[in-house]
Amino acid sequence: MENCCGLLTSKQEPVPLKSVEVELEVRDHVATVVSTLNYENKEDKPLEAVFVFPMPGDAAVCHFSATIGQTQIVAEVKEKQKAREEYDDALSSGQQAFLLEESDQSPDIFSLSVGSLPPGESASIRLEYVTELAVQADEGLRFVLPAVLNPRYHPQGSEGVQVTSVPASLVPYSLSFSARVSSPRPVSKVESNCPMDPLKYLNTEQSQATVKLAAGHKFDKDVELLIYYKDAHQPTAVVEAGQTSAKPGTLMGDPLVMLSLYPEFPQAVMSSLASCGEFVFLLDRSGSMGVPMNNNEGSQTRIGSARDTLLLLLKSIPMGCYFNIYSFGSSYEHIFPKSVEYSEKTMEEALKKVEGMEDDLGGTEILEALKHIYSQACIPNQPRQLFVFTDGEVGNTKEVINLVKKNSASHRCFSFGIGEGASSALINGLAKEGGGHAQFITGIDRMQPKVMQSLRFALQPAVVDISVKWDLPKGVSVSVLSPPITTLFQGQRSLIYAQLTGQSPKAAEGSVTVKYSLAGHPSQNKLHFNLKPAEDSGLTVHRLAARTLIRSLEMVEDEEVVEGGEPDEGVKKKKVVELSVQSGVSSAFTAFIAVNKGSGETIQGPLVRRNVPTPMPMMAMCGGGASGGRMMGRPIPRMVSCSMPMRRTVMEASPSAQMVNVGGMKSCSMPKRRTVMEASPSAQMVNVGEAQSCKSMESCGRRNCSMSKKSKGMVSCSMPMRRTVMEASPSAQMVNVGVIEAQSCKSMESCGRRKNCSMSKKSKGMKTLLTAMRRTVSSCVRRPTSKGVVQRESLNCSLDIEPQQPPRDPLLQLVSLQKASGCWELDPALAAAVGKTSEEVENTKPASENKEVWATILALIWLHGFKMDAQKEWELLAMKAVSWLRAPNAPCVAECVEAGNTLLGCKVQKDALGI
């Protein structure tokens, strides 16, 4: 009998990983992370524990060791296949071994194997990595400890990493997290999306501080820190001495310099936004985009937030531009065959299509959509700007990024990672190789302000003719290790790593000058730095520089690595392996391997494998992101929508049973043998909302039935069942009332499972219903009577029916009324949006002004008077409105502003409006 004491997986298998301890040290904008994973084998047989977990995509993993009892074994970096063979050989001979390797498909997934852990024995695994912290729009530095590993979609036929995931609430190990922050400048504050203990300052200058995660982390989100310094983001240079044991003239033996540049552009240039460009928006419509943005009650879905964001984008781009909108899942779609000129007609046509976009395109195959976009010829004098919105759940990350890199000369790519667990390797890689900017939207973040910041970047004049010039003392030469700088953005950091060779006199100084041209204006930024190495910096800069070189080599094609002669397929790999082994930093072609050869005792008995589960939020399990493809190499069904333990199924034995799809039943992933409405020749499926109807299903080919929704109706039902929904009912009906996405059951006498019913839904304003509900809510179905009047019938199922659409956000309501030219029209909708009646708005209009001018000024006053907290979301469309007013359209602006303030109860000055 298996020993089941201690922590268990969802399959009742013991989990040898007991706890994870993370220590973070932040120095200015560089983070060093030390993770300790504590294992214990409480079974009566030796174990191999395999843990697949997420890492920051740009992290340099530089240390891996294992401690068993009093013995510490430090791992070495070796070629990946050799490391795997050494690991397997050690297990075969009864030795303990430890293997840490990066996924072949994506650099933000690692696999840790702990082999031959004897019964009753414990082991502590220590891994260390360094990473640069990204600068946010509000000048905060963002650190993320990935705690959530979402399923990654792999196209059919592709390989992936095996991963075991469980709901976040069932993760069977604990997490502790502490951080120490230090900087030459005072630390003003540290914020987090997770409960943290209060910030503690360690000195009077407040330049050093500590903070730690409050107890009881639920693993339902990544741990995110935002660090703010006073007088942040000054250009800096750090010189780091080489490793004493390394040979001079090598990467690790010579001093390195890390330059952090923050270009400041002239305000006059920055205030002039481009009036041309081709804007291509690429939206993820895979199943996982249907989950809520966060765990708060009533949280908007990812796809819903993306729709609202597209509304703002389409209202904000200038007249004279071109645009198109693509969406992708298992296939891709586009609104126009090719990009069209932005006008009132094309904008309205696009907005109508956007309103109908749902998370209904299956998997996450972004590659084919990108190929089609790049196959379209660029429009002369209209620089292409690509905006990619995705939750980043793809498995072929490197292939996607390589495609963007190959086409980088023809466009700029701005990427947005939506939700917890979005692949940082994908999102950052798209922006880096595409010369754009990356943003992540997690927790309670609003998508709109971050996207609008990127639109402002896209509308700013492109920085061209970028060059870097070094001025160093005689006898000192420099080799730049970073790829050439191709893009610069206001307030965003650019990093340069360089190797310094030769001897310099004491107290010598050097300088670097970055020259560029912006809107025809030549500019330059110069930074002086001391060549004396900083004290106590360890080898952080060397490891980050090695990581930069390794990633650059991994991204190039083999023939690009060869200097003369015929391409050799192994040249790139050989260079990467040499650099990885020399620097001790992991790569796609190497792995860390440690073998305990000291005890001399062989471990007896058969080895049992235990997969340590990673957390996956419950909302992700209900959303279904990877349908139709492979999740980490395994075929998977749509994600669970109804997780009741079933022997006989819902409404199975009831002759009068009815199944209701309230707003579009999402897929149910239980194995089916016979399918929906299978035994009923007269069975009907009725959608009272917007979905397809299905009648007379005799010839359906029922065993493979997968009714898919193109609007808000039925989606596929792929339940593993013994007997299926409505199976035995000749008069069974299925109704879609178009209100909420959930199952609702009439005549549930035979269900007998209400206490454990955990049917989930994803519509707005409704929270997910989880297992073991403690309260019972009544559910209703509205059915037409003979007179056509809708009546409500109470059902005995644990669901609520709420209004189909919650009230629209007042800001978005006003924005939706703006015309492509930038003006608003005076109509009842505009009056309602600013909180007035049509009569009030009409009667207070200055007699000498036309209606459009009056309506536009009212809208601007309302925005400035009531929505200044969301200014980043509407400032671009307001600028467009001001431009429209400045044309010969508004002779009596001052009078309108005064009247508008009186009507709306505001005190907005004319100058504040920009008119």
C-alpha cells in the first residue's frame, strides 16, 4: 500500500517539494534572485521529483547547487545532451543527481529534476539568477517572481515540455519571499500586488530598505514588486572587475562596463505627434482570453478589456493614417483584406466588427497571422506599427520571435502581455526584436493607459541614425557586447554592455556619447564614468553581459555565425555552449548537472517519478486556452467548464429535462461516449440570443459533435461522459437565453449533485461558482408564453441570472460617440454621456456657435472635469478634438467654455483644454 502521508497532488500522489524560499536583492535596476527549494521524501521508496516552473524570460541563471545533509554539491554547466546522459547514468547506478535545464521552445520555462531521493531523506536545491528590471510608465521598476505557469499552446504536431498544473488553491507547497533594495538614491516606496509587510528602512538616507511577503500566499498570481526611487532614472555606468581565476582577454577575465542611458528629447519635438502611419492591431482570441483579468468579483474578461482598448485606439489614431485589425486563435481573421485609410466610414465598420469579437478562435497560433501581415506590402510614407495583444500562452516562442526579427526593418512591434503567467520571453522578445516597447497588464492593472502610452510612443517621430562613440584613456580599448541600439524612447532605459581591455591609470575616466537624429534635429547624450571597478559587485554585470551575448547568438541563423566558408549547422551551438560554460550562465544548448559521488552508497529499489505541480489559477482552468492543440507536448481538451463528478449526467433521466445555455455555454471537458441530445430524434437546440440553432440532429454525426459559436451562443461540448446531457429525453430542449455563460438545469430531480456542482461561467458581472458551494442561489429561465410575454421560472440550480450587459463605463460611452475627425455631435446620446438631458444641453448652447463645436467643447470639459484620473487614456483623442476645434470651426470658443462649465458644474479653464 502506498504511503500517502504529507502533501498530495490532486491525484493523491505525495509531493516531495515542501517549500520554496526566495530572497531578492535589488541594486539600482539590477536584481539578484536566490531561490531555495526544500524537498523531503516521505514515501517508502526512492523518488525522482520533476518540477517544471516559470522564470523571467531575460534572466541569467548562474548558480545551481544541492545540499543533502552536510554535503553541498555545486552543479556545472555542460552541453545539454551530455548533462542529460550524465544524469541518467547516475540514476541508473544508484547515485543522486540533479538536473536544471531551460526549455528548448521558450527561455522562460525551466525543468528541475531531483533524482534518487532515498526514503526519509531531505534535500535543499539552491538556484540563483540575475535580471534587469523594466521601467514602467510611472517610472517604477518592475520585478516579477513568476508563480503561475499557464498552459502553453503548441500547434498540432509540435513537441513541448511536460508540465503538471493544479488550481492555485491546491498547490501543495509554501512560498516565502523577502526583498532588500539599495540604490545611490533614496527609495521612495515599494508597492506589490500581493499582501506585504510594511517597508523597513535600514539607514537614515532611506537608500536601503527591506520588505517581505505576508504569510499565506495563495499562488493565484505572480508576485510583483514596483520599486520607486527619488530622482529616478539618471544615466549611470558601473565598471565591474573580471574574475581573478579567468584568463585576461576573455569575457570573464576582463573588466566590463554596464551603461544605463535615459535619453531626454526636446519638448518641442515630443509634443508634435506624427499624422501618418499604418497601424496593425493583432488580437488574441483564443479560449484563454475569456477568463477574468483578475480574481475580483465582477472583473472584466481579457477579451472584453481588449475590445475596450481597441475602441480607444481607433478613436485616437489621426486622420490620414491607415489601419487594419487581425485576430488569431487556431486560425486568423482580418477586418479588411488590406490596411485601409482611416475615416469615419472605415472606423465605424471596424468598431462594429470589434464589438462582436469573442474568445472563440480556439488555440493560440500567432505565427500564421504574423506571416500574413508581413506578406502585405508596406504603404509608402506610412511607417508600419504593429500592436500585439496576447496572454502569451504559446509554445513556439523562439519561432515567433525569429519571424519578427527577420521583418524588423519594415515595422515596429509593440507587445502587450495580458493576465497572470503571460510569457515574458514572448512579450519582451516581440518588442525587443521588433524595435518597439513591451507592456504587461496583471492584477488590477487597466490595459488602456499602458496601451495608450505605447500608441504615443508609436506616434512620436522615430529616432534614426543612432551611433555610440567611446572616449577612453590611451591603452584601453572597448568591445561592445550588446546588439546595436536601434530604438530610443523618451524616459525608457537603453543598456549597453562592453568589455574593457588593457591597463588604465588610477582614477582614469572615460566617456560615451550617444548621437541620434529626431525629427530632423540632431541630438546627443554624453555620460562620463570612472574606470575604477565598483566594490562588491560580484560578477553580476559579467553574467548579464554573457546572457545578452548568448541570447543574441541563439536568435541568429547558423549561416550568420559563420565567418567565410560554407554554413556549418553546429557553429552557432558550439559558440553558445563555449560561452555558457565559460560564464556559468545557462542557455538553450546547456544545462546544470550535479552528481553526488561522495557517499559511495548506492540507492536500492525501483525509482518512482513524482511530477511537482505548478499553480494555474482557477479562472485559467475555466477559460480554456489551449483547445485543439497540445499543452506542453500533450493533447488536451478544452478547459473545464463543468467539473462535477458524474456517473450519470445533468438532466439525464428526466423526460421533461431542458438544458439552458445562458449566454453561450463554454466547453465542458469531461470524456464523452455519447453526445449532447444523442438519443432524441426530436431534440432541439434553441438560442434565444445570437448563436446558431440546431434542429433535427439525427444525421449530426453525434460522436464527434462539437458545435462552435461564432457569436455569443453555444460553444463546443466535449465532455467525457458515460451518458450525456438530455440523453434519455425524447422531448428534451436546449435553450440559450443570451444572459450569462453557464449551464442551468430544469427538472433537476435526477441530478442529485447540487452540493458539488461547480459549473463555471465567464460573463461580465458574475463570479465563478466553485466546488462545495456554501450558499445556494436560485436560477431562472425566461421563457415566452403563448402571448409572447417573457416569464421567469425558478430552477433548482446554483446560478444567478443577472442583466446581460452591465452599464457601460461613462468614459467609454463618451469616447464611443466621438467621430473619426475628432468632433462630437450634439444628440441625446452625448447629453446622456455627460449626465444631462437633451433639453438642458440644447437650451444652454450659445446661439452663435454650431452644434458640433458646442458638443465637442462639452465633451472636453467633461473629460477634464471628471476624468483627470484617466487622462492617459483619453489625452490623444482629446488632442484630436482640439485640432479639429483649431481649424476654422470654432469662432466663439470662450463663450462655449463658460457656458459648458456652468452646465456641467466645472471650473475648467480654456487654456487647460488646449484651445
